[in-house]
Amino acid sequence: MRNVELVKLFGRRRTWVSLLLLNLLPTIVAGLLAWTGLAPRPGSGPAFLSAVVADGSLFAIAALAIVLPLFLPIAIAVVAGESVAGEAQAGTLRYLLIRPVGRTRLLVRKLGAVTAFVLAAVLSVAAIGFLVGRLLLGKGTLAGGMISLSGSVLTPGDIAWRTAVAIAFVTISMLGVAALAIFLSTLTDSPQSASLGAMAFLIGSSLLLTVDAARPLQPYLPTRYWLSFVDLYRDPVLWSNIERGVALQAVYVVVFLLAAWANFTTRDVTS
Amino acid sequence: MTTTPETRTGVEPDQSASSRGPLVIRTEGLTKKYGSVTAVDAVDLDVRAGDIYGFLGANGSGKTTTVRCLLGLVLATSGRIEVLGSPMPKAAADVLPRVGALVEGPAAYGHLSGRKNLVIHDASGRAPSGPHGGGRRDRSRRADDVLEMVGLGAVGRRPVRAYSLGMRQRLGLAAALLRQPELLVLDEPTNGLDPQGIREIRELLLRLHATGTTVFLSSHLLAEVEQLCTRIGLLDRGHLVLQEALETLRTPTGLTLVVTPDADSAVSLLGSAVEHHDGERLLVRADDPIRLNAHLVTEGIRVRELGPERRTLEDVIEERTRARAADEVPT
């Protein structure tokens, strides 16, 4: 048992319910698409939905695009916001610290558990999306490749590695959310406040992206490059926004984790 | 000062040893301020090996803040803290595995059983080598042992959600005992227990004390402290106003207590030797209680009770806290 925090997180029914709910929305969308055959016109609606009717395998990536703007960050903000503040609220934080578990060590374990949850969430959405797509929307023409956003044909090999990179990119984007929520979780003894605070930050960021006057700020907003994984399906791949997205998330992760560490290791635990 | 292994076994749990034993907790000028409020003000504690130290104080007097400082949960504003011979919170990783604690009520994960909570609690920290070690191999056995000790053997597998307040309190105590600590720091350990439970816990603490565990017990229940403790410290609005062996506090005052239904005739007989008169109770200055008794009886005064006056803990505490209130400069 290397990480007790993993056991605690995944031993809890709430964690599994949130993963289940996270996968429910894409499954419903796939069901509706299969039933009606009505795909949005290319260029409207969530990314890739127009393509999946032709090829169900692509639903893995479409499912990620469906949950990325709201559902995925909510689930992660809830779990990460719970990490330290949840222990504080239950009163177990003081007993962990006098067991003793060093404060830095505890924070690293919490980060490990939250990262595992992020991976589980992203991978399960992609895997279940793939399965549901294959079952409900048919195998399509995967063997013949897919039409890229630039109009050329991508081979199955191309699609496979691009999808792997897309999953990694989404995971990194979500780690930014996780780091923010963990930081807020060390500030308060209320897990709800930490989760809602993180959500408010993300909603604020999404809102500012739609305001022209906020243009100078936009390259630094955490949600700015979230949907840039779509660029992986251009031919050739348009790397510039993906690179910027990774760099930006790395800065957010480092800054928020350092802030969380600085705060948690020097504060009075009065819960 | 270092605590050597033989201090654990070499300590006699009696009064004389407690005044000579090595220091288990020592603070010098411990002060904690929250903003402009001083919760704990220049407290100098000394708790020795073999003590059952009763840490008394009204609600809000700073007991819990002091306990949290000792355990490194709250960082002191100034002053020095030594626990088991090492500075806190600097040496927390070495000190805390040898300390078991119950701070401001128990806490556990409600969806897990009591036993699983203990196992998880134990697994979350490192298992040091030596007498306080015990790794994952005997973890379940130790969990079962302590559940048995606190009287939860039969319900250890039920989820904590279904526990009563008293059962949670026992589970918290079990967690504190899991690693056979040299020092037990217990904040209100009998909270929520019924009289039977209080007696059981008291007997358990006395048993542990007899095997060499030092107990630091914070409480506002005087009766509990009076029955259990060998030394007491009294905190009044952040100040330590008293730190003494209980025996010393309760030494006879030199006056003789006489209880008689003929109080008025006794007063007129003894005159100025009567220091205090309250109903049937008289406090008399007398060199020899035997002669006093003979004197009273030969004068036809019926004596129901006669003996040296001992102050109760309550008297002492009232006196000390009143004295400090009188010192205070009105603002």
C-alpha cells in the first residue's frame, strides 16, 4: 500500500459515481446520434460530432470534446477541492498530521491521488467513448482512414497517435484545474468553497475569452487553449497552440502547487 | 536532554518518582497570538515521566491551543517547546510516533469501519524501527488489540457512521494507543461517555500509567482530574496560574474542621480560635485536635465530625483565578 490517499479516494463510492456521471453525457449523445442519425453540420456543435456518424471509432475524441468545457473540470474541481479541506472538515487532518505525516508528504500524496483521478477520468471518457461509438455508431470506415480537418485523409496509424497526444493534452489541461483546486483546498476548511472557487475561476476565464476588450489577457487565461487539441487533427498538425497550451498549463501547475505548499506548510491547523 | 529507553520501564508510577522523573513536556515562554488576541501567554509547562498531568482551565482559556502547539499543529508565536526531549515542531517526525493524542474530539472516516479506520490511520505514516515500530505485518493484530482495550471489540467492523458519540470517543482513544505511545496527550477524553464508560476509560488510563505511560490530560472536569491526576496545571485566560503536585495542593491547611449541631455554643466556648463559622461547620485554630475534641466534649458540645481541614481542588482553583482577576488593571 504505497499511497493511502489512493486507497481512500478510490475506496469511496462518490468517486465512482462521479466517473459514472462523467461518462453518461457522451453516452446519451451517442445514443441520440445513433437513433436519429442527425449529426450537426460540420463546423457547428461540439468538435468531431459531424464526423462520428460516419465512423464510430472517432467518438473517443468527440466524447472528450463534449465533457471538456464543463463536466470534466467540475468533477476534477470537486475531487481536488476536497483533498485537504475535506480532511480538515472531517477533523481527520489533525490526526493525519500527528500520526505523523509530514505536511509536504501529505500534499504530494494528495497530488498523486488527484492526478490518478484526472487520468482515470480522461482515460475512461476516451475508452468508453470509443466502445460506445463502435457499438452504437458502427465501425464505419476506420480501415480507410478519416478526413482530417484540412481535407486530407488520415491513416488509422495517424489517428491513433494523434488521439494519444490529444488525451495527454487534455490531461495536462486538467492538471491545471487540479493544482488550482488543491491550492484553494489548503486555504479553507470547506471543500465546497474550494471546489466552487476553482469553478468560478474557470468560468471567469471562459467568459473573458468572449470579451474583445480582454484580448491582452486572453493568452494567459487557463481555458484559452483547452480545445486546441482539435488542431491535432489538421494535416499537418498545427502545433503552435498546443505548445502554448502545454507551457501555460505547466506554469499554472507549478505556481499553484508552490502556493499550496507555501501556505500549507506554514499555516496553523485549527480544524 | 534525551529520553533513554530505560526511562520507560524504570519509572515507578508513584508520587515521589513524578517529581524527579525526566521532563516529558517542557515549554518556555510559550506564546500564541491570533492577530491581536493572545490565546496562550508565556506558559512554562513541565510534565515529567510518570505523571498523570491534569491540564485544567475554563472553556476558551487556551488549553486546546496549547495542546495543538505541543503537537505541532499550531505554530507558536514565540517560546520554546520540548516534547520527549526534542524540540517541537522541528523534530516532529521523531517525536510524534512516540506520542498518542486525542485533540478536540475524535475524527474518523464515516463510511469505513472502526477497524479499517485504524488500519488506514496506521498505514498513512511511516513505521519507525525499534519498540514503536511494527509495520504492516502486525497492523491488523494491533488494530484488534486496541479495539479490545477500549471496549469496541464487538463493533469494530461496523461503519463509524453508525457509532454513537461515546463509541467515536473510544475509537479516537484506540487510534491514540495504536503505537503504544510513551506519552498520551488527551483533550477531554471522557466527552460523551456515560458514567460506566468514564470509569472504564479511567481504569484503562491508570493501567497504562502503571506500565510507564505518561498522561497529559486536558479537561474542565475537576472531579475527573482530582480522581486521576498526580499533578495539575491551571490555565486562566492564557496564563498558567498554577502548576503543582495535587498532593501538595491538598495538604492540610493547619486548621481543624469541626462539625457540630451545637455550633453557637462552640463558638462562644472557643472564642477567637474560630476562624470561620458556617452553619454546623467551624474552622478552628488548634494545636492539638485531640485536646480540642476532649475540651468540646467535656463542655457538653456534641461533635459529629472533627479532623484536619483539606482544601478541595475547586477551592484552590477558585482562589487562584480570583487572585489573578484582582491583579488585573482595569481598562
